[in-house]
Amino acid sequence: MFSLLGTLIIGLIVGAIAKLIVRGEEPGGCLVTMAIGVAGSFIAFYLGRLLGLTHGHPGTLRPVGFIPSLIGAIILLLFYHWIRRRNR
């Protein structure tokens, strides 16, 4: 239970910082910011696994770390903005 709560709190912080770094219009409030941070952590996990830097199972809901999660959230937001501009 504490692992899930910790993941959500870290996700909220990481998502908020990523939104501050990548300027633009993102939909949603607190829950979307939290989802961006948690998704950024999973992106960082899978990129790290692809590069051979991380190991383990993503279902444990353990964040890979603050900086990698932030980088993953920034990548997610940049991808979102790229798709949004492309569809206009």
C-alpha cells in the first residue's frame, strides 16, 4: 500500500516539474499531472531496460529514480506536443 502511495506522490512531483520545464498547454489538473509523472517513470524504466541500465519487473510499482522519471515525463510531454502540432 505504501509503495503505491509513494509512487503516486513521486509521480505528482515529477509530473509537475516536467510541466514546468516543458511549456505548453496540457490538459488536466492534478490527476493528469500525477499520471504524467507515473508514466514517465515507466518510460524511464523501459528505456533503461532497453539500454541495459535497469532490471526488475515494472509491476512492482517502484519508481526507477527521480531524475530518470523526470526525463521520462519530459519525453512523454515532448511527444504529446509533437503529436498535437502534427494533427493541427
